Amino acid sequence: MQRLMILTKEQGSLLLDPINIEIVKLLIHNSLNPSQVSEKLKIPLTTIWRRLRKLEKYGLIEVTRTEKRGNFNVKFYRAKAVYYILTLSPDVTPKDPTVREIFLSVEKIREKIAEKMLKYNDIPSNVDPIDYAIILDIFANFDTILENLDEIKNITERAREFLFSSTKTSLK
């Protein structure tokens, strides 16, 4: 399981469905078979089975194990990530040269945070995925802030100066 998965348009469409998102939420916490998912969500097994196959086909969930029960092989599924992101942001480029410079400085720090998160994106199997994701968010953000504190202070001061000069108000 990973902390973060960036979605394709097709994957995003699947997760916009309320039943699919409930299934994925369940599977973040536990590895469950279709009957267990059906029972917990109170949705017919055939509906759950079809949706699980589609979610697996599009890479949002995965089979963690298969158990032989009588003549049947029962699959257990788990979500592939804790967080799912669909990127829809338009290109934003500041017009003002000062704002552009500040923006690019912030983007460099965001990239450092993202690199740190990607480095630790795979969640170890022996920890709770939610706990891991939360602690990784805290670590990646705050560790990067502490490593770049002087630069962040400089960015903040430049942003304050720009806002103060452009709005004629005091920001503290």
C-alpha cells in the first residue's frame, strides 16, 4: 500500500461514485473479501463483486490474498493507497515579477516536501496505513520547513512586503 496515488481521469471518475468511495474507505483499513464488504455496507454481494472487479482493473485496489473455501477461491482486497489525488489544477503563473519569484521559491520547497514523501510513499505492511500516512505528512512537512527555515522566513518577509505595499494595510 502506498500513502498517495495520483489518479487518472478514469480512476477519478470511479472514485466520484459514492458506493465505490465507501468500498475504498473500508479497504484502506482492512483486507476484506466481497462478502465482508457487502455485509458492512449492506449492499448486495453481486453489486459489490462487480465494483471490486472494476476497482481492481483500474488499479485502485489489489488482491492481498486468496483463500480456498470449499470449491471456491475467495479473494481479499485492500486499497492501494491511503490518499487519492485527481489533479485538475490549471496552470497558474503570477504576472508580477516579484510574485513570480516568491511563487517559484515556494514551489522549490514544495518539491522538496514531495520528494521526501515519495521517498517514503510505500507503507510498510507492519504498520497502520492511516497512522503512517499522517506521521509521514507531519515529518515531510516539518522536517523540510526546519531544513529550509531561513529561506521560508525570507519568502514570508517578501510576501509580507508585497502585500503591504500593494494593499496599503499592515499584515502581522
